Amino acid sequence: MSDSFWRKVEAFVIETEILEEPLSLVPEVSPEEADLIPPSSILRFRVERGDVPSCFVNYEAVSQAPVHWHDWVESVLSNLNLAHTLKASRALEPIRLPAQLNTRKNNANIDLLVSQWSKDTHTFVFLWGDDGPTLQDMVVLMQLSMRGSVAFDPLNLSSIDARLVDHLRRVYTEAGKYGSRFDREGHVRALSKSGKTSWGYWQRYFFKNLPPPETVPPVGQATKFYGKMYDSDLHLAGFLVYWLSFFVIPDFPYEVPNYTLFPSG
């Protein structure tokens, strides 16, 4: 054989025994010591090594109130009977609070905060110690009471509440037929095609169909169209489902009211 490489291969003599077990680049530890390694440390190592590709995180937290939400809140609170009902259920202030919500969301700061989160302690770990949200924070920021003597059971509803929930489930799809009657300039147009139920469709169905903000409709043109459920017994329930789904217990898909909250409404 004239090839020098293959001559060296044939002349090569194995000096050490080849192990059947795979080689490891790190010293092995006993099972007792291995149990002390938290899974989060292994995951962090894999991310830093590049095994798991990094990606941008999209934070779906609410930072602004929906269009015309303030109008709907003012309309409900101007009704003394509805306002009394909300006050008796201790939901009046929590509903009033986000009506003017307008918070500028800074994803860079949120990324920095999330990087300090510990899955082991469920707290943010800082140089000075652990920190995290408390029940007191929820009371102060959202005005939601953490005390109460009545435990709500969605599976044990009264006959009246059960009928309301059943009605909400039936109108969930029907609300998708209430598209906007206004174009971007605030001019009345033909009713848009039916679509999937969303926040806007739900609001137009239970409240009003209003022109876009900061638009001036032509003189003599209608400036609002009342929703089908505006004067119905289901109006307050639809309002509460919207508030709970958007501000209190958001769930995915985030583009529509959460139908699992119908009993709570």
C-alpha cells in the first residue's frame, strides 16, 4: 500500500483498553450528591451551552384599557341599581380602578425582572434577598378583597344563575355577528361580515357600537347603535365576564372573553 496514511493505520497499536461505557467530560458523582443538583441548574446550563435556542418573550399583560371600556363603566355605574349590586358584591372599586388604565409597558425591564425569578422558591432573588408579590399587593393594586365568608362553587348554581349561564353560552357565538357599524373615519357603513367573537364584538353586543376615538361623525349621522343585550337582564353578566376575562383572570386565547368565567359573571 503506497498511501502513508493507511500504512500508519495498519501499524497503529492500541495501548489502552476501550471502555464500552460512554466517556464523560466531567467527574462522576455519587447518586446521593447528584440528587442535590436542582433541575433549574441543569436547564440553565443547557441554555447557556446553546442546546435550547433563545427567543423573545411576548408579555401579554394588560397595560391599557380597551377602547370604549371607560364609556361602558360609566354607563353601568350611572345605573343606581347596577351600582348598588356591584357595591354589595365589593366589585365596585375594582371595576372603577382599571377604567383609566394607561401604563407604558417596558419589556426590557420586565426581562430583567424575570431573569431574577427562582422556580425553586417562587420569588425574585436579589442581592439583598428574596422578594415577590403578596396578597397585600393584590389588595392595594387591584382593590380585590382577600377576605370573605362565602365560597363560590360554579358547579352548584341556583336555578336563576344556571339559566343566565346557559344564556351566556348561547349568545357567545351570536356576539360574533356584531361587527362595527363605523369605518376608521367614523362614518356609518354597512354592517361588517360576521366574525369570531372578540373583545370588540362582545362589547358591541352587550353595550354599544361606537365610532373610533378622536373621530368626528358627519352632522346628522348616528353616533351610536345600542347592542342587543343593552337593556336585557344579561347586560350586567356580560359586563362582568368582560371585566373578569380582561383584567382579573386572563386566559388564552387572549383575544376573546373567557367562557369558563360565565358562572362567575
